[in-house]
Amino acid sequence: MLDLKKLEVWFVTGSQDLYGEETLKKVAEHSKVIAASLNDSPQIPVRVVFKPTVKSPEEIFAVCQDANAAKDCIGIIAWMHTFSPAKMWIGGLKILQKPLLHFHTQFNRDIPWENIDMDFMNLNQSAHGDREFGFIMTRMRLNRKVVVGHWQDTESLEKINAWTRAAAGLNDWKGARYARFGDNMRYVAVTEGDKVEAEIKFGYAVNTYGVGDLVKVINETTDKQIDALVQEYADTYTLMPSLVKGGAQHQSLREAAKIEIGIETFLSAGNFKGFTDTFEDLHGMVQLPGIAAQRLMSKGYGFAGEGDWKTAALVRAMKVMGSGLKGGNSFMEDYTYHFNPDNRMVLGAHMLEICESIAQGKPSCEIHPLGIGGKADPVRLVFNTEPGLALNASIVDMGNRFRLLVNEVVAVNPLQSLPKLPVARVLWKPYPNMHTGCAAWILAGGAHHTCYSQNLTSEHLQDFAEMLGIEFVLIGKDTNLYQFKNELRWNEIAFK
């Protein structure tokens, strides 16, 4: 997966020439200390780069212009150590195209009660300097994140961590390419969307490629390549007896390997970051890509089934955001319910394609009939998932805007074994409860396809949505259906 340390955010401190050389030296010293501390913190996944204090409209404009042009810069952290008249910031903020975090902090944690004097007060003015800076961004209706707290506080660092990860996901979308093999599943509404508007809003491109183009690449796979991947399957997973060499269905395993190699070759050659397919358009393919989609997701590619390019792109972005964190992110679908009044739960799965990054233990490599699609029995990985806090996220096209919907959940272990269910699966309880959580999801128009995350929080995705300027809707522990309905109504007006 992506090494986030290759990316950087710039630490920019605002001041002005009014305070004199000695004060500005102190401002620079303090800023360097804070930037170095953030850069060295294990909680911050990207590099934090100190930039010289900006004191004039020209300097502010220049640093924003440079940030826009810098390939590895994914955002700016701004702090007003002293008072920095906000009209100086208008030109720079107007052109800034990278996310901005306003860090409302100060160098000293405590007031030096016995020694505080006017020199100290003139230097440490962020309590009102940051308010001046905040006003101009509010006046300009600019999206940004505001983090309040001392720069050494764990809480502050975690909020910056979430923002940097969201910025990394946004940066990854800019200029990204996603391949759509075939079209959307026939007559399905929620997986459709405006690909032109998505490219304008999100920065990634989605284009359709004929299944025949992919099949041509698949058929060019060599026996040597297939042998190597089949051996990797045997070394990595518990193979079903019929799939081992000499088994009755070993050739199906080789066909699955051939498909995986072909898809990865196609994606790599085209510099794609994800893909989607549909079981209604597999002409020339022997079986539906099962293990191929699962393993390619585990390598960092975005994926969603049935032509759902929006979810494929979201899976990729969330994998980037979660880089280096324990747990995984996977394409998911709400499949069936457990409505026992004492223990209500959702069973999430898909026909085949759940990412092994969320697996509990060693997956089993199996082959079973699919019952849909009219192709040969596909090979897939079967596993349960780890219990714990998680979330489901969905991007839907509302016609006049995109909505990012998140439901916080808690995953649980199955109550019993599932010996006849031949797919990877996860059981979860939606917050705040089954009735409210599912009703809120439906009222918000949430899709049946999601990205299921074990390592991201709603804060990551709220930051992500705000960077994009799209609607964010949260279903969590405190969700009240009456208030939730009102929120949707108010959002309709706000985003009109």
C-alpha cells in the first residue's frame, strides 16, 4: 500500500512586520520546534515541513502558489502565532487548491503566572490572532478543519492525524483512473451516477473498457506465471482438497490465477487504481473474478461489483487513508438480517469479493457454485472477520450533489459456525440500534454497496467530505431519527 511518508504537509505560521525583528525571530524558532515535533510524532503519518513565517500578502500568495504546484504537498497547516491581519490572506486563500487545517494552538501550554508581561503577550497572541484568521475563511465560505489544543496534546495529534489521512485519500483521487469492465448491472439505480460530475468534483476518471480487451490480456498469461501464482495460493491459504494439485477442480484454481494475473496486468499497464465488473457481462471469461478481486483489493486496488465505480473509488481512497493502520478496508454489501429481538444483527457479504485485509485468521481457498451469472464455479477466499468497532461508508449521487453516508457499527463473532455459507462474511450491529440505524440509512438513500472499514473513524471521512465540499451524513451512537430527518431536509436546502 502507499507509503504516506512520501507525502508532506506544510506548516505555515502567520505574523506581520509590526512586532519587530526580535519577536519575529521567536516566532520562527517556536514554529520550527512545533513543525519538527509534529514531523517526529508517530501519530502523524506524513512529513510535516516547516515553512518560513509569512508576513505580507505577497509572501502568503507565494506559499499558497508553491503548495499548489508541489507534487508531494497534500495540504497546509496554518497557525497564527501573533496577530496576522486577515486581509493579507485573501489572495492566497483564493488560489489555494490544497486542503487547509487551522491549528489553533500556542507555543506555551501554561500561562507563566509569575513572569508574564507585555512582551510575552505581544508574542503569544494566537488566542485572538487565530480568530482573525478564522473570520476571513468563514467570510470567504472556505472549507477547512479547525483543531484546538496544545501541539503536544495527544488529542490534537489524533485530529491532525485524521486530517492528514483524509488529505492523502483526496490527493490519491486527483488524476486517478478507474476501469469499468462492462456496464452497470441492468436496471440498478444506486450504482449509477454522473461520471463527468465525479471527475469535476473528485478528480478521478472512470471509463469503460470492453470485456474482450481484458480477456485478450488474460489469455496472454503464461503457464509459468500461473504456476507461480498457484503455488502462492497453496503457501498462503488453506486449499480445499479438490483444488490441490491432482484434485478434481485444480484446473479451476489455475483458471482463477490466470484471471487474476490478467486483470492485474491490465490495471498496471493502464495505471489504474481500481476497477469494477459485472456478472452480466463476462463474455470470454470462464468464471467470475472472485479470488482475483479479493487479492487485488488487498494489494490496494479499489473494487466494487456490478459496475459500481463510485464504491470502487471509495474503497481505494479509504485504503490509502488507512495505510499503516491495523485492520483493513473492503468492498461490502448488507446481505441479510438477524432480527432476534435480543440480538439484532446484519450479515454483510457479497457473492465473492470481500477483501482478505479484514480476515480473521488464515482464509480458506474454496470453490462452489455461484447460482448467478451462468459461468463456471468460481474460486474464492472464505473467512470470518475480526470483531470490534468499524463503519460502513457509501457515496451516492443525489442528482444535484454527492452524499457521503457513514454508519458506525460494531462487528461481532458469529453465534454459530456457517458451514454452508461459501463466502467471506462479517456480522455487525449498527449504531445506534438496528431499527434506527437501518431506517436512517434508507431515509438517506444509502447504497447497498459500501466500503467496510476496521481502521478508519467517522472523523476521517467527515474531513474527507469537507475537503471535497460534499455532503456528509453520519449515523452513530447519538442518532435520533426525528433530528436525522430534519438534518436531511436542511441539507437539501443547503446544497440546493
